[in-house]
Amino acid sequence: MGTRQIEFQIAADPPPRLDKALSRDVPAEENLSRTRLARLIDAGAVLINGSAARDPKAKVAEGALVAITVAEAEDSHIGPEDIPLDIVYEDADLIVINKPAGMVVHPAPGSPNGTLVNALLHHCGDDLSGVGGVKRPGIVHRIDKETSGLLVVAKSDAAHHGLAAQFEAHTVERYYRAICYGVPDANDPRLRGVKGVSFEPGNIMRLTTQLARHKTDRQRQAVLFHGGRHAVTRARLVEVFGSPAGLALIECWLETGRTHQIRVHMAHAGHGLVGDPVYGGKRKLAAKAFSTAAAEAVHAFPRQALHAAVLGFEHPVTGENLRFEAELPEDMHKLIDQLHAPLS
């Protein structure tokens, strides 16, 4: 496998840590993240004034000569698989996918194949220019296996670096559609007493908590108010089903992007998502609120009724503002049609 060498000097007033100084001064076109630079330091691939640097926390002086040896991108150990993809947009740097429910994004124990990454490796082939030194799709965000909808994936290091920065800065526009139990409404006095719940103009519910892994069930997230990671979700009513308040179609958008954020936040507010086996549960619907067929469809819905409907961001290479929308999938459309059915 070939290598290439990057050479530059540390500019004036360097940050106090070597990895930060390198991240600031490395030529922008190299698209080397601070994380990758730290790995290169650890591997002995970074020379400062001709001597190998080993400590990413070390100080470095203005004017120091830097030489970094970078390996050309190697093939991923993950195998390509010919899996159909619903491609919404694609260019040389990124690809936007409308992911179906049931597809895992990245291989992991229990899901070694059949994932979005396997499908992308087959679809993109030689178009992948290398992310983090490996010819692989750059996963900058994920949606749960049983959540459907829009996902952007980087095909180049430049796109990966730029998209990751936007997600970290919370500037990416992400809207979800979901069907929940009950009706999250500012006129509900119960919600006024739920810690972390407030309402903004326009009957927009704002949920502000900390989130962390559950102490006893590592597959779940738990709401905290001390420790954990800051999380903010907003939700507004789109449509109410049943009388007086059986179910609701809601639109949610994220200020932060934590694991299971919408699902755990809505459950905390007492409005768990239909079909969510972890946080939603199966609730008894109000008598005579729905037809028998509709009630059965709600209880039989096989996944969390959650869809990533809108995704907007700045193209990390061209600077163009991109925004995509994905219609509700067939299973959620069918469920809504049944909820509209007259009582029988």
C-alpha cells in the first residue's frame, strides 16, 4: 500500500496541544480530522523537526516543521452486498438515502451483514475516495434499525469532515414524523407538571433533559437531570386521531442528536410512540375511539412509528444548501388510513 507525505509549518500562536495545533494548521485540502491526527501521532507517522512525536498533548512551537506520512486509502474489511437502495441524491462527495425500516446502518455484533454500509460499498464501488484512510462510507449520523427515513453518508474525506462539523454544531435540519399515544398539547395540565417539559408559542412542546445509558439495561437510554448528555427535542401536533384524545401524528425536530432521543423524550412526556417495544409499550385505547380494525392495527404495528422526513444541510464541498423530504412509508400511511376509518 502506498503512502504520501504532507509537510507544513506551525503558524503563530499555536494551541497548547500538538493535536489541536496540527488540526488548525494542516492544509485544509487534506481533510485530516483531529481524531485522525491523534491516531497518526500514536502510530509514529508525525515528525516534528525530524523527530517522531508521540504525545498528542505535547506542546509545539511556532515555526516547527511538520511531516506527516499518510497511507493511501485501503479497502474496507466489510464486504459489499447487492442490496437495493432508495437513493434521493448522489454526487462525488455524498449520498442521501431513504432508509427502510428494518435496515441496520452499520455492521455490529448481531448484525454483521445486510446493513446500509454493506449496500453502499456495493453501490459506490471505486467512487469511494477513502474516509479515515479506508475506502468506506462515512457515517456521520444514524437512525435506528426500525426507524425509516433520510440519512446522509459521506463518500470522501472532505465530505465526512464537513458533515461531521455540521452535526457537531447542530446546524443540520432534521424533522421527523411520528405517531404517539395521547395528544401532547399545551392545554393538558398533566404536561405542565412533567419535569423538563415546557411549551413555546404555536403549541410547540419543548423537552429539555440529560440522556445517558440506563443503569441496568444497557440497550436503553434514561432521562436524567444531572450528568449524562444534554438533549433538546421539540414536537408539534399535526393531527389528532380518536375522541377525545386517542393518538396523534406529531412532527419532531432535534436541537441535539442523541441515541433514541425522540423515543425516550416522548415516553418521558407520557406520549410514547406507537409500536415502540422499548419505550412506548402497548396502551389500551379509549373505548369507541377507533374501529376494531384500527385498534388492532395500532397494537399490531411492528416497529416504532417514526420516520426521518426532512434533512437539510450545507454541502460540505460546494457550499450549496441542500434540503430533502421523504414521504411517510407505506406502513405508516396505511396505519393513518385505518385511524381515519369510521367506527363500525
